Amino acid sequence: MKQIKIVVAGPRGRMGKEALTLIENTEHFSLVGVIDRINEGKKVNEIKGLPNLDAIIYTDAIQCFQETAPDVLIDLTTPEIGRYHAELALDYGVRPVVGTTGFSKLDLERLSKLAKERQIGAIIAPNFAIGAILLMKFSQMAAKYFKDIEIIELHHDQKLDAPSGTAIKTAELISSVRESKKQGHPNEHETIQGARGAEFDGIHIHSVRLPGLIAHQEVMFGGHGQLLSIRHDSFNRESFMSGVKVSVETVMNLEVLVYGLENIIE
């Protein structure tokens, strides 16, 4: 298999470290550089806690792209930085694989237009865990038969956005096959504001943030005399790397932006 040259943005984060380990352990992946806020000019293997890779650390993404000529950028930073890096990567002919949530519809439209103009593939994934992607697809199937649905997503207490990108994407997929419906009693009212959670097309979404959690989601479908629950749990960040690997390999053969791994997993 052809060697794929990769740059990673956000190498010191928990996801970033896992991505570096994935690259180290994948024969046809090659790390040619990393983008970070600090440690300009040092090598990855000089930083405590990072794998034994000798790629150079850059604080300037443009310089990194110019000097390393990567095939793919793996961005695991923040929504603001991820948007900037994705657009910059497309400008420099680099295929972005972005695992940051928080992209607006306008952001996606702009990046999709840019990818199409450049004829360069890009993948933005609210969740890289294959099990979570299957949960979304199963939920979309179930929504054809169960119209009353609530989503509960649970994450660690350092997560910045709520609801999670996975929960929003799940609700979007469900809504594509389900007619809008106001759920619950027509005269229902909250005695404490927010008790029923957020609402997306009539679907209630509840966000839990607690230390000790990683990434978890349950979708509950209510019917007459029955309840269907579909749940996925990520117990560590290694669980996301199978999706990162698939994304890097797949993006090499794309000429458009793909939002969500459910679109590339059969």
C-alpha cells in the first residue's frame, strides 16, 4: 500500500497522542510533522509522553505544509483552530481529517465548496468510534418505526460543547426519516428550566458531564408497550483510532468533503 504522509495538529492532547501512536504502529502511515502551540523546532521524541517519532514540531501551520508536503492533516484541536486548519490545508492541497465538533452549517458549506473547487477530499467526523457510527445508523433505521425518541449523551466534564456533535448528528439522521413530532404531553411545562433538555425537531437531547466518563450515548425509542434502547460506550480514546485509520485511508480517494463517517461505512 502507498505510503501516506501525515501531519497531526494537537499532538499533546489525549486524542493527539493516540493518533501519533496509531501512525507509529501503521506500516503505510508516515508522520512528517506536527502542529502545536509550543515546542517550535523540537522533534516529537524530545517531548515527554509522546511516541518515539522524529518528526519536527511547527507552530506555524503554513510553514509546516510548505516544508513537509503532507498528503493528510489529522486535526484534533478545537473548533476554531480546526476550522482554520481545515481551510488552510485545502488551500495547500492537503486532505484534512478533522475530529473536532462544533462546525456550523455555514462552516461546512464553505469547506465543502472549497474541497469541491480544489477537487481534494476532506472528512469531518463528530465521532471516530466505529461503534458510535453504527449506533447512528441503527437509530436511523429504528426511527422509521418508533417516532418518540430521546437522546442521552454523556461525556467527561472537560468537554466544551453541548450537546455533543455525535448527538446532533444522530438527531439529524433520525429527522431525515421521521416526521417532526412534538413529544410528551401537550400541556407539559418545566418546573425547572432545562429539565426536558434541548430539543431538535421534537427530539429531546440530554447532556451529562461528569469526571470519569469518556464518550457515551444512548438513544431511547418509546412505543406502545415497548422500549428500544441503543447504546454505545467508549471507555478510552484508543476506541476512536479505528475510525481515524479508515478516514485517512478513505480521504485519499475522495474529491469532496464528507461530514460523518456513516457516509463512508457500509
